[in-house]
Amino acid sequence: MGRKRLSTCLLNSFTVLTLLISMFLGRLTCFAAADAQNTDFTGATRLTIVHSNDTHARVKEGEGLGFAKISTIIRETRKDNANVLVLDAGDTFHGQAIATLTKGESIARIMNEIGYDAMAPGNHDFNYGYEQLVELSKLTNFPILAANIGKGDGSTLFNAYIIKEIAGLKVGVFGLATPETTYKTHPDNVKGLTFIEPVEAAKQTVAVLKDKTDLIIAISHLGTDLSSADTSIKVAQAVEGIDLIIDGHSHTTLEQGHKVGGTLIVSTGEYGNNLGIVDVYFTDGKIVGIVAGLITKDLATDVPEDEAVVSVIKAIEDEQADVLSQVVGKTAVPMEGAREKVRTSETNLGNLIADAMIFLTGADCALTNGGGIRASIGEGDITKGEIITVLPFGNYIVTKKVTGADIKAALEHGTKAYPESSGGFPHVSGIKYVVDIGRHVGDRVISITVNGEQLDLRNEYTLATNDFMAAGGDEYTMFADKSILNEYTCLDEAVITYLEANGSVSPAVEGRITVQETKSEPDYYIVQPGDWLEKIAKMFNTTWRKLQELNKLPNPNLIFSGQKIVLPN
């Protein structure tokens, strides 16, 4: 079937899918109100796509909607319109104890009950190893799709796409995984796999689908963060024929989507805070409108939970309850593990985790990445389940002999993005360091002590770190080639052992990391022929947006040879 298309109408200015709840009727109604153009889709065939991304196993209502409410919304949407697709953009099987204790199988059970139609794999979905992800794909009632993951024998790890026939329309759905997976999960988890450049994979897949379908959807775990080399924006700019991209990875909230050329990119944020709805309207098999919006947690306050999903979650929790409820220690103070804190600053929870690594190994010093810390812990009793939620990745501790120069390189690397958030931000024990953000990236760490002694760049030190970083994860390449002295238990088990030995703890922020700023004259770069702003940004470890703002450039695509570009200090 050839693609029958009029000019696609991407109506991002709609007030989309306002949610009305009537607890008395037990009904959920969604409607879209047209913009000032009063576009009328009367008589058009409506296909509804419900989408999620980056839920990270937040299955219960709290931080987000919860899977039981999401299921109710999906079921009511199906009652309102039989033409529904339910898609997920990845980072779904991992992140909370309910998932990690079963290596993702519990989440597959819940998603089956909800009735998902397809998903793309996120980098964290590989955290149990790609073989386990393949096993999970056999448990799901829906396919995991990835057009750009190759195996050593030349085959693909998952099918690239599916074609679904709905209301006489043929809908092509294909998946894309981020190449960052090679270092945003443990490298061993994807050993032997090749992540093909997403634009190239998308071009090849769209070429196959374009004459067979009426609508092409990409489920893309690439994100829209321009600090990433591969983004859904880049795919949309480079690949014609994709009507809709369901996006994940950057945890971006796009309230009514983001239009790039003829493609609409949609994303719900993170942790199930929102559920995405996209209505695609067809007349005579041609797309005449695409309308996108979000159902937020606040909007869905009175939505009842789907009892079938509640029952599945309860059964899983009952199976895990005895283990998770065990009290392993007590804290006299709340312990800070919020994403925005542990990726930018010293926290008392980061200190406790690093201290537990020293306690277990007896190493000279310890270093662990903020991106591995996934939750806070409140004052009072601490359960095993809470520790697993904080440290869900199953990473184990290793020790390596490293030089002082390696430690300095690691701290420079881990703080190069500061004050921007970075999953590689280094939390430490046995180390104190000072970062001067007024200096150039690569020469910002001006003071380092190890156990009270000034760091000697030539000396060797025994460093405890997690196996993810030891293998070069988060691009800590200075550790990758160092021999492992010893391997120890998982991080969560080490923290549990530390708590059991200490009974009650009261960790503090104690000045292990100090940030200062020495003002200096701004540096400049003179634009050379063939330069463009993003190219210059990459040369100086920054972003084109930052350069645009710093230089007050009205058009970032318009710079001239010989122009002076102010650089961030």
C-alpha cells in the first residue's frame, strides 16, 4: 500500500485532551478543543496513540500516575475509540526494587496486563544484560523494537519494525535505541552488540515502510538533549517520512509536542508523571491532522485505579514483601538522593555510600557516580527495599590500583559539566577536592587530598569504585585499562552491611567537595571558515545554546568568519 498524504497538519496550539472525571459515573472523557482556526475533523477516522517513557519501574501512584491509573486511562480511551495503539519509549524494566528483584519480569507482567502494543529499549533496560532483555521480550505480549542494534553475526537483536492494521489503515512502528547505551549501562551488558547510527537506521527503515503504510511512527530512546550526539531532533531533521516520534531518554516534557519539519516529537517527561495522548486524523486514508497532549498527575487526581493491575502489583509485592521489609539500619537524618542534587553536589547519602565502599574494601579512597544514586531515604528505620531503590543497578564494587594522575583526571572529568547536571558527578570517600569553575574545563580541580595528604600525581592508590565506572562507564576511560585487584559484593549489599554494622547513622555534608569561582577575563574564539556554532561548542565542551546566550546571538545559524565568540570560563 502506498502512502496517501495531504499536507500533514501538526496542530500544536490545540488545547489537547482535557480530562473530565466523574466519580459518580465512573467514567473518563477526553476531548480536544480546536485552536482559533476552528479546524474540524468531523467525519475523519481517528487513531489514538497512548504513550509513556522513562517510567523507571515507578509502578505505584506517588511520584507519578502509577501503572494502575495509566491502565484505567488506556481502557477508557479504548472504550471511547477502538483505534488505539499503546507505545513505550524505554527505560521501563529497571529502577525500583519491584523490578530489580525479578530482573524486570515483574514489569513485563504489569505491561502485559495494561495491554501495550510495542516498546523501544532504553539504555537502562539493558542493566541486567542484553540476554535478559531478550528473555523479557519473550515474556511480553508485545514486541521490543530496535532498528539499530546489531549482533556480531550480522543479525539484529530485535525486530526493527511492525506494521499494524487499524481501521483499514496500515501503521508502521519502528524502534531506535541510543548509542549512549554502550556507556550508560555497564559495558559488559552490551558486549558484542553494535549500535548503528540512528539516522542511518531510520533512513533504511523508513525506505522499507513508506510504500507499505499510511502512518510511520518511531519509538525513539534518543532524547532531545543537544549535549547528546544522537537525538530525536537530529533524526527528524535528517529523515523524511516519519510522521510521529515517541521519544524518551532525556526525560523531557513536551506538553503539546515539538514540531521538526514534517515530524511531531512527543515525550511525557519521567516516572509516569504524565501520560501522552496523540490523535491522528485521517480522511480517505490521508493524514489531515495530528494533535498531541498530556494527561498530568494533577489532571487525573480522581481517576480510579484499574483493579486488575492493582491485583498484579499486589501479587508481586506479596512475593517480595518479606525480603524488602527487613530493617537493616536507622538514620537520624533524612538522606538526600534526589536526581538534581546527586548529579551536581555532595550529599550525605552519596557520602554514606562511598564510606560503605571503604568499609567493605579497606581501599585508600572511593569514588562513585551520582547517576547511580536513584532516590532519597527519610529519617527513621531503613529497609532493604529502600536501599535497593536507591541503588537499583546491581553494580558490584571493585578495587584498582590507580595513580594520582588518574584520580585527578577522573575528578576533572566528573565535574567538567558543573554546574550542569551530570550522571558522572563524583561522590567520594577518603578524598577531598576543590573545583574552581572560573578555570578552564580540564584544569578546574585545584586541590585534592587523600586521607588528609596532598595528592601525589605519581603515587599509586587503591581505589574502590563500582564496576560500571571501572569498565569506563560514564566515560571514565582513565580507569578502564587498569587491572582489577579484587571484586566485592553489590553496592546495595555493601551499604546494607555498613548499616547493619553501624546500627544508626547520621551522615552529613562535610566539605568533601568544595566549589569556588575565580573570575577571569573571558576567552574568545575567532570563527574560521567552515565553522558553525555547534562545532565550536563541541570544541570547548559546551553547548551551542550556551554560546548563543553568552554572545547574545539572535540567530545561532548565522555566524561569520573572523567573528569573535566569547567562551564560557
